[in-house]
Amino acid sequence: MTQARKKAIVLGSGPIRIGQGIEFDYASVHAVRALREAGYEAVIINNNPETVSTDFDTSDRLYFEPLAAEDVLHVLERESPIEGVIVQFGGQTAINLARPLHEAGVPILGSSWDSIDLAEDRDRFQTLLKALGVPQPPGRGVTSVEAAVQVAGEIGYPVLVRPSYVLGGRAMEIVFNEGDLRDYMRYAAAASEGAPILVDRYILGKEAEVDVIADGRGGCLLPGIMEHIERAGVHSGDSMAVYPPQTLARTTVDQIVEYATRLSDALKVVGLMNIQFVIDGGQAYVIEVNPRASRTVPYLSKITGIPMVKAATWASLGRSLADQGYKNGLHPDQPNVAVKAPVFSFAKLTGVDISLGPEMKSTGEILGIDTDFSRALYKAMVASGIDVPLPNQGGALLVTLADADKAEALPIIRDFADLGFALYATAGTAKLLGEHGLAVTPVKKISEGTPNLLDLIRGGQVSLLINTLSQDKQVEKEAAQIRRASVEHSIPCLTSLDTARALHTALATRTHGEQFDVMTVDQYVAPKAV
């Protein structure tokens, strides 16, 4: 008589929506493959027909059921006995089921419910960071509007308001004054459903993130660090990111590795964990920890050659990283450069403002790989839809800037002019550019009559728009119309100066006539890649 195989359940990511991307389906599928390779019977619960995890031959059994506690528990009752449930590969949807499963006595494979709650509960996590001596932006958890106002008054504006247990940065906002904080807190409190809300000092620095694989036995592997191109304030899912880091100091990298290792040990992580940092003055501060797979897992797996989900799954089954052949610490950087870029569906999401902030808006991501950063960047931008004609093809740039951004934007706009771009700008910006020797054509704002910059966009006279966000609500109301028009006429619009700077770097490679090679992922990375 054949002995029955051990059985494990993998929770998928459910319907794909903003904040819950297809990257989690990748992780779920690779977890199933790792389980089966380890000799387990793998059962998956997911309810999205447009995913690989719901293909009939992916798992031993598929339950096409809602990812709600009641439905999942019914499946587990039918499948009993099981070794446990894996919740860390289905994104926030799956990780939010850890609590009801734990309370029902269901064994969770990987990080325990307490570890997950310690990372997800903003108040508990803040206490842990203080105990470990790991720096974070000043702030604390609150549960009321008045408490939030008090904290903001103590640490100073602007502040970042972040609820617990939410998807895609929902209700996460940068707030600049008490009136806006009171308004945002009411929304954030509804999204948080009674869990603490963290009010942090907003640090305008460079962001970086790292995915950690740990085995709960002292083994801690960091496959790679991804450096964000946009500074803090743009959701990680909407940011461009590069591996390996291009500008981080060695001391900062060492800090990231040290803090990640401390957190991994303290949280007793088994499997995957994602940590996001903001760097200011060379000091890394922890913004948050996600005790699960992140959107960067497929990218780092491909570029580093480390099958991250497989390693994490086997660690969840009790196999140490050392037994799997991995050393502790940061994996050596690979020779190629990879750039992750977000993909947006603004043309299909009518009425949505395309400006970027802490709340996620992208609907997908792509990867550009090359041996050179600028070429990888260009590939990523073109693939993500930012395909700007070169000056010799009629490239023209329309600029409208908030007063606070004009000084920083000046050298960036000059760089575009040096490439040969014709410049258009609203009165205030045009005056600044003209005073600094740049040839620019002034255009009217919408409120100043016609013809105005809206007519310029609709007439196809510009190929790129740079519009930074203002704190003036009346100005922003008009700016939103301009950004919306750019989407409807397929003109790339950038609201971050960091993205604009990156685009110039990318376009400069084409203007200077550099040759681009196109190869498959397997040709770029080590044979071990997945």
C-alpha cells in the first residue's frame, strides 16, 4: 500500500486589482512547484480565472473559491489532514487570512501568526524597532483623529499617515497641515478598521527595498537590494527601481544588510520578508516590513539566478538555507543591470488623476535588462509606455512646475534643451527658464484663455509633459485637467522630477547613438535563474 504524501495548501492572491498584482500569482505557482518537488501534495485556493495558478495542471487540486475566511476553512475541513497552509505568497489578500486561520487552530507554514502580526501592526512594530535599535522616522501609532493631530504637532509637518493591514498603500497620504490631517484621518481610520494608524515624520530621501529569505534557524539570505529612482513619497509599486543599486554608499548598503538581519531574527521570519527603507544623509531608516512575498520577487529571482520562492518554500518546510546551498548575508551583485518600471492603465481608468503618491495606481510592471544602466533604463521606459520621440523626430517638452520645484527642475530642463527638445512653459516657469538663457515659448494656463497649454496638448504639438504637484488646491484642479488630457492624447506625463531626470539619462543614450542588444532573460543571467 502506497503511503499518502504530506499535503500543504497555498493561498493565492484572488482577483487581480490595483495593489494586488500578477507577481503574487508567480509566487503562488512557484510555491506549488516547490512543494511538489519536495514530495508534497499541493492544493491551491484561488478564484481568478486569468492566472496560471488556476490552470488545471498547476496543482494537485484547485479550489476556485473566494479568499474569505469562511470559504477557506470549508476547504481545509474537506482536505484534512494537512501539514499546514502557506499564506505568504498571495500578497496582502492571503496574509490577511493568517489571523482567522490561526484562531481556528490551522497550522501556518512559514512565519507564525505572531510574527506576521508583529510586522503588520504598526504600533507593535514600532516598539520592536526601538528595542532593536533600528532607526525609523519619528512618529507613533494612534487610533483617533485628536491623537494624530497631537503626534503631528510634536514631530512637525509634513507627516505620512499609514494604516495597518491595507492593500497597495490604501489611505496612505503625505499631509502638510492640520486641516488636511483631520480629513485624511477619517478616511484612514475607516480603511484601518480599528487597527493602529502610524503618523510618521515624512523624510524626503531616497528609497530602497530588500527581500529577505530566512529559515528561522539563523539562516538569512538577501538576494539583492533594489534602489528606487523616485524619492520617498511614491508608492513602491509605482516607483522605478534598479538592481544593483547605482548610488548607494557602501556604508548604507551595510546598514541595510545589518538591519534586515536583525529584523529577520527578531521577527522569527521563516520564508520571505520585504523591507522598505528611506535613506537620508547616508542613514537608512526602516519605513515598513511586509512579512510576505513582494512585487520584486520575480525580478530579483530572474536577475540574480536565485529561485527565491523555492528557497522560501523549502525553508517553510523545515529545510535550512545552508542545506539548500546558500550562505548568509547579501548575495554578490550580478554583472547586469535590471530596471523595474511600473505600467499604468490611466487611459482605461477614466477620471483618475495620474499624479503619483503614496497610494498605488499602477496595474503592472516590466523589466529592462542590459549591461549598462542607461540602456536598461531606456528599455524599461519604452516597455512601460514612456516612448518619447527624439528631438530630431520632433520632440517637444511642455513644462509647468510648482514654485517649490523650480530650482531643482532647472538643470533637468536644461539637459532636455541640450538634447535638442523645444521648450514650452507656463508664464512663471517660462520666466525662470528665460532668465537662465533657455529658449522657451510661453503658453497660457487654462484659466488665462485660449490658446492655452490644453490646446497645445490636444493639437499634438508636444511629446512630453513635466508637471509637478502643487499644494495650492486651485492650481491642482487645473493641473489635473492637463494631466488627464495628456493621457487621452497618449503623451507621457511625468509628475516626479526623479523620473524626468531618469528619462533624460535614457534618451541621452539614444541621442548619442549607442547600440542596443536584445537578448532573452536566460542569456543575461546565470543558468540557475528561474
